Amino acid sequence: MRVPLARFPGTNKREFFGVENLIFIFMYTPRHAGALLKARMFEIALGKRAQLGHTSRPFEQAARMSEFITFLAKNPLLTTALVGTAIAWIIWELKRLRRGFVALNPNQLVEWINRKDARVFDLNDNNDFLKMHIGGAVNIPIADFSASHKSLHSAQDKPVVVYDRSGVKADGAALKLVAAGFKQVGLLSGGLDAWLRESLPTAKGK
């Protein structure tokens, strides 16, 4: 004996519970029985949608997420590395936001120069500056740098960008400028090396 349960939209057939299923369900309290009935109806509806080719995107995404979680559980070392990388990235981003200056890539620096008339300062040693620097940059060796340097007086109300050879030491200079009240301070990420990788023009001499 089979008992009809419900008709579902998009089908011409009724779905049925077997008697053995009904007996199992009603062994529970009415509250549990209702929850189980709803769950079973939901399963049948999903089965019909799959047969008709109407797959549900949210359930596909949930299945993929489940597979991903299973994969991470089976690879603890990889999981640890991913979590550590994510935490390090979040910390770096929070620190960057607190610093008050903008990290620029070479193309963004070009835009600052062309559109904002940004003043650019090279923090490399004078000998390195004479050999190669970004055109229009003013040299203030990192050892002599201070926010009150005479070369910075005329740039107080302008966007200011600093860079060194590799981008490692220039952030200290950028922080000093922010602390001194400069409103728009930029740092060339990767320094002059990043500029050269983009094959952008350089100048020699003073």
C-alpha cells in the first residue's frame, strides 16, 4: 500500500511515501513528524527539479563549498598556509589603511604626475640618483630626509610621492610626511625597480 503525499508544480505525477516511511515518521512526536515531512517534500521537489534540468545555483554553490571544506580538512598543511596568508594579508591591509599614504604602482604614479601635478622625491644616494631616476624627481637621500627639508617647502599643498630603489625604505619617509600634515602622500610600490620593469622612461644627471 502507498499513500499519496503531494503534487508538485511542473509535474503531472503525484509523489508517494511508502507505508513503512509513514510508520517511521509517526514514531516521532508530532513536532518531529512535521519537520520530517517537510524535509521529505523538499527532497522530492529537488529531485524533480534535477530530473527536469532545473538545477539550483545556490545548492550547486553549497555543494562546491562542501567539497572545498572537505579538501581543506584532508590537507591540514595547505589549510594552515592558506589561513596564515589570509591573516597576513588582512594585517598588512589594516596597517596600510592606518598609515595615511597611498601605495602606487608605476602607472598610477604616472597619473598622479600628469593629472595632479604630483611632486616626486627620490630617496636614493646621490650617486645612484645621478645614474638613473624618474624624470622630474628631486633627490633627497634617505639619510638626510625630513619633512622640513627645504626641497619640500614648495610641495606642502601638492600631492607628494617618494620612492627608493626597491620600495623597502621609503615608507618611513612617507609616514614622516603624513605626520607633518601633508594631505596627499604617495609611495611608489616596488620603488625604481618596479618603474623599470614597466619600461617607463628614466633620466640621468641632476
